[in-house]
Amino acid sequence: MNIQSLLEKIKLFEKLIIDSGFKRDVTGFKESIAPQQNRQNLQLFQDIAKKIESYLIMIYESDLPEALESVLPTDSRRPFTETDHLEKLNEILNDSELATAQYFSKLNSLLNTLQTQIEANHTELNRLKTIFQNYADFEQQEINSEENAVISLIFKDLKTTTSLKEFSRVLNKWNRTLLIYHQLLSSEPPKDIEIVEVQNGSIDVLVNIDFDIAVDLVELIKLGFKVFGGYLLYKSKAKDIIATYFGNKVLIAQEKKREDAMLENIHKAIEAKVLEQHKLAKKEDNAIDGTAIKVKVKDVADILSEHIVKGNDIKLLAGPEEYEELEDDAEEIRLSSISNRRALKELPKEDRVKLIEKYEIKEKDEPKA
């Protein structure tokens, strides 16, 4: 597995478990219920249980369980997320007849297990981080010298991840699209897109591309996730909105137009951004090829729209030193991606099918390489 990718997964643990205060709070909660005088304080137990629940929902809905699964060794220090702590906690919270003494016993046991498992994971990840960092420093020197960035294309949709033929077809589309995108933003001849590594699970394809192109791509991805998130947010509320119209056909028709426009806007917004990026790049570099711009822009918007609406992901893993300036963008993309995938799961099947039918690039429509 790529070292930068491994370190990214460890950083995610640090962000969600350490920096968030969850590890500290688990220890603090355990200590606060330990004194004998607090062991009959049911309200304290309930407050702690609800706070732990909020943390766990955030953790299990994130990419952390999958990340820990791929980075931790297959020994006694397995990911703490393998244990369904949320289910155990819900058993406590939903039992309205649970006696105070039993509430304490079950909550204390849960906190003990959480603390032990998190400590073991943290210790092991710190050990691995120390080892990986030496290799990462060497990788970073290569990245700096070549002015490349490592982009992770993450495929989660079943159609792509369960069919070798489909996966090969999708990779071919991405290879062509990244080269087109490079041509839109630079007059320098693009290098072949080099696959650094293909990782399993959800299929994670790591590729090397020019860093300046990657910066613009990150901006484009951020916009794509935001626009798609807007559509999903609307869909989550549309049913309730329409219910307030009480059958008013004019209002219902207007709402249908709004939904169709928001669905269409996923592609339109990405397309407009690519064109804007091209025009800005053209001002700096007059030698950029200006032929068939509309077709090229549409091709880029097509592949990115399809990738996003299928619930897939894209991350910038590594770049030259300037990469530090993009950390906020990378975090925004991560949070948007998680939020979108969560909302996508809640979408009725017919709406998910509508999304795919709208944006999936059919084989007959694909340009020849």
C-alpha cells in the first residue's frame, strides 16, 4: 500500500479520535462515574451515554472504520471500530426499565472496552507512523523534485468495484479525461498518467499528475461535491415541502422544475468551472490549445459528474511543499463526501436510479481513445 495513503489513514484516526477529544472524553467519562457517590446518578449516566452516542455516530459514518481495517495488522490490536459499540450503547439508551446499578455497570463496561481498544490502536498507529514517516520523507523528495501530486480516485459504487471489465472501462475514461483536463489548463505536453498503486476494498487508484493541474482539480472537486450536496439536501426536504402544497398543481409543477434544474446543475456548475479555469489559464499561457474547447470541457464535466453522483470519492494525498495550503480544501472535500454519501443512502431507490440514468456515461456515448 502507498505510504502517503497509509499516513492519510493514520491522520484520520488522529483527527476523529484524538483531536476531536473523543479519546480524552472516554477516559474522563469513565473517571467521572467511578466514585461511589456518583454511581447512583442516573442523569449523569444518561448525559454521558448521549455524548458518546454523538461521537460514535460521527465515527461509524466516516471513512475511519475502513481506514483502520486496511492499516492495522491482523493481530490482537484490531480496529476498535470492528466492535459495534454504537449497538451496545443503543441497548443501554433504549432500555427504559434498566435499573441505575445496571446502567452504571453496562456503561462502565462499554467505556472500559472503548478506552482499552482506542489506547491499543493509538499505540500501534504511532508505531507504524514512525516507521512510515521515514519512507514518506523519501517519497516527498521525489514528489518535490518532479512537481507531481498524488491523487486518489476512490471507487465505491458496486458496478465498478465488482466488475473487472467495468473497472477497466472507468480507468480508461479517467486516463483520457485527466489528459484532456491538463490540455485545457497548460500548453506543456501532459505526461502519461502514472498509476502509483491500486488498493482494494473500495477500489482506490493512486495516480501521479502535475501539481498545478492537481490544485485546479481540487478546486473543481470541491465545487462538484458542494453542488451535489445541494441537490441531495433539497431531495431530503422536497417531500415535506410538497406536502404543504396540499395538491396545488401549479406549486407542485414548479417544484418539479426546481428539482430537474438542480439535478441538471450538477453538470452545468462543473462545466462552467472547467471553462472558467481554462480561460484563466489561457490568459497566463497563450500557447494552450484552443481547439474543441466545448467538447473537452463537456468530457471533463461528464466524467467528474458521473464519479460524484455514484457516491465515489477523490482525494489529494500528497504534493510539493505548497500542498500544506490545500489542507483546508482537502478537509472540506472529505466532510462533503461523507455527508453526500450519507444522504445518497437515504435517497429512495427510484431517485438513485434517476441519478445514474442521468449521469452514467453509456458505452456507446464514450469518445474513442
